[in-house]
Amino acid sequence: MVRFKKTVLSNGIRVVSELHPSSRAVSLGVWVEVGTRDEKPGQEGLSHFIEHLVFKGTRTRTAYQIVRSLEALGGELNAYTTKEYTCYHAMVLKNHWSTAMDVLADLTSNMKISARDFKLEKGVILQEIAMAEDNHDDIIYDHLHEQIYGRHALAKPILGSVKSIALMKMSQVMEAYRENYSGRSIIVSAAGNIDHAELVTAVEHLFRSKKKTRRKTLPRRAPRWSAGRVAIEKDGEQVHCLWAFPTVSFRDRRRFESYILNAALGGGMTSRLYQAVRERKGLVYNIHSMLSTYEDSGMISIYAGAELAKVREVGEVVAREIRKIKKKGIPRSDVELFKTQVIGAILLGSDDVENRMSSLAANEMVFGRSKSPEEVVEEIRAIDEDRMNEFLQERLQPEKMAGVLLGPGVNELATWWKELEF
């Protein structure tokens, strides 16, 4: 039996949990509703910087004691920053969940760093930025966001820039940590063999110093889409091709249609693009699509890595498949195929307590309530061929296709790239 429970503490912290009594493990997360889109101009990368710094030490633990606390138990401890939130998470055996919760609360409540730690970690992040620049199939997504969103906050790279990190002051970091990590900005999520009442008691005690006041950040505003395409010359072994078109946000009732469209385009080896570009033509090793959704916007991106001499043909095949889907729609048999594929992935993921812990927090952030896997599956099953093709006619907009072409020799393809018709 799986049971969901939610409690809102007096300081505004939301505690959500799901009991999986047959699991040996517990996955826990502390989610802070602050990401790169909430950063002030000139402070790009601040959220990610804080995520790094909390692991340098707290009032009760050294950096080594933090990592040893759970690794010594066979558990895991990590964190990541996104454009809309920051997550600190742990996975442990069920008997050790209280230790994991104590460590997560320590990180998000009691950070204590020295000027030396601040300087050292600033250097580490600058190295991370440099490393990202060398990872072309990763950095291309930052270029895509800049191309699509322009000066909007969603265009900011999560790592920040060399300039913004170099100029970052320790006082700015500490002020943001105190203000942003407030009670109403925090969600504690847990899934596994854990008692909700015991979790709430622990959270009340560990986060007792947290104030309810929500952070003072820039108001979030929906972005405008820019359909421009750019070619960026870079040394490397291959050319990276990335296209994107807008789709619905995480809040939109039609988001599951976008799941199916993504699966049909490039979600796996049965997808249109994988079959057309790799299997029938042998033009690439890697081609796939990806759905990215935010609270007020979304996109489906298509990535392919190819030799320079094959880029034109790759682009023409991708454009032809997009036009074909737009003109003819997706037949009933394919709608059912990709519905089954998406449903299978959701149900398989529901057996993973780490996946469920993340889903609980995501649904709380966006909807303010839980959505069970069964509820989601029923929504997907309700989508038929007519609904799917109505969505395609409304939301698949080839004329809004944006893109980035990155790699050696791409300057000679710049005009073709910008004029390629979808």
C-alpha cells in the first residue's frame, strides 16, 4: 500500500511524503523554490554558488563530516540547481532516514563558510564554467536558451558567467541564503518506508529557526519566444545541431499531449527521427528530442550530432519529418504506441522511491497537491487521435523553430541553417 500525506508547518514549510512499506530505502529532499530565473541582474549563478558552498561546512559539521555522514552508511548525498528551484537530496536505508534528514536540514539552515572557502569554491565554479564550454553537447543548450529567451531570466545559464562569478561577493551569497531559504520557500519531500508523523516531528525540530516570510525576489514573468537561429564556430570532432519549438507549460492541462509528441519525435528508438535519420539513413549516432517545461512556458528540443558533410542532409530529413507530422498528424496506431510507451515509463518510475520523492515535490510546487501515478495514467489514457492531432495543429508551430548549430566549419552553413524551412 502506498499512502500520500501532507502537512504544512506553522513556519510555512510543506512536508509531503509517500509510504512504500516494502522498500528498504528512503529518499529525502529539501527543495528551495529559488532558481536562476529568480536572480538579480549581475548575480547570475548565485543559486548554484550557494548549492556548492553549503557543502563547505555548517555550524556543526566540517565539509568532510558532511560527506562522510551518509557515505559511511552506504547512502548518497547530492544537490542540483535548476532554473526554478534548488534541490538537496539523500538516499539511505530506512533505518538511517533521521540522520539523512538532519544532514539536509543542516545544509539548508546552518551554512558557515570562511573567506578562504568562498575564494576556493569561486575558483572551482570558474573551472566548472570552463569545463562546460568544452562540453559542446551540453553548452549548446545554454546557447539555445539565450537565443530563444533573449534578455529574459530563463536565458541565464545556471552556472552563471565568468564575470558574474568573479565579481560575486560573500555578503551577497550570505544575504541570499538567509532570505531565500525561508519557510514558505521550502518543501521537504520523502518517499520510502517512512512514517509521516515521525518525519513531521523531525522537520519541526530541525527547521525550528526558519521564518515563514517568503523571499523578496524579482517577480516571475512569462517569456516571449524568439525563433532565431545562430551558427557558432567551435573546434571539435563533430557538429552539434539543436532545434526547438515552443510547447505548453507544466501547468497546462495539455502537457501530456506534449509528452506523447516528444516520444513520437525522438523519445526512443521507435521514434520518427531516430528511425528516419539514424536507422534508414545512417547519418548520425545520436539523435533525440527532449521536453523541457517550466511553470509558464515549455519547449521541445531536437538534438543531433553529425559530421560536417552530413549536416545538411540531417537538417533536411528532420525538417521533412516535422512537416509530415504537421500535415498528416499522428495516426491512431502511433498515438496508442507512444501513449503506452509514456505510461510504461511513468509506472516503472513509480517503483523508484527517488523518482517518487521528486514527483511529490514537483507537484507540490506547481499544483499544490499530489498527483498519483494512477491519476496521471488516466489523464494520458484519455488522449485519443482527435485530441492529439488537435494539439498538433494548435501547438506544433514549425515557423517558430529556433536553433543553434555549433562546431567546426559551421560558418559555411550559416545561411542554409537560418533559412531551412520546417
